Amino acid sequence: MIVLGLALGGLAGAVSHEVPERTGVVTVSDGESLWDLARQHAPDSDPRAVVERIHRLNELEDGSGVAAGAVLTVPVQVPE
């Protein structure tokens, strides 16, 4: 049980729950999802939190998808 806890604790540290403050504008490609955008533009953040912020930034309704060609503001991780 302790080993499992340590392993999960190590995995949790690999992803930050903080969403980048910096944003950028992207155009959604065919077949791309908000989850894809979150992982691409803020790879070290929790994608669930990034998707939630994309929803807020773009005034999207929960559960709504995005169409190819849509222009969205997304959080962008600054390379270190």
C-alpha cells in the first residue's frame, strides 16, 4: 500500500495543476479537441484544468465541442 502511494505521489508531481497565465490564439484543426489543445499548448499542466480555462476564456458552454477553423484563446506554457 505504501509503495502504491509513493508511486501515485510521484506521478502527481509530474503534472502541475497550475494553468499558465499567458495565452495565445490558435485555430482548431480538423479532428482536434480541446483536450488536444490543452496537451499541446500547456503540456506540464493538468489538461482538465486547461480545458476548463479554455471554456472560460472563450465563453464556451460545458460539454460543447469545437469545430475545425474555430479561433480560440488558449493558455500557453512558456518554455523554460
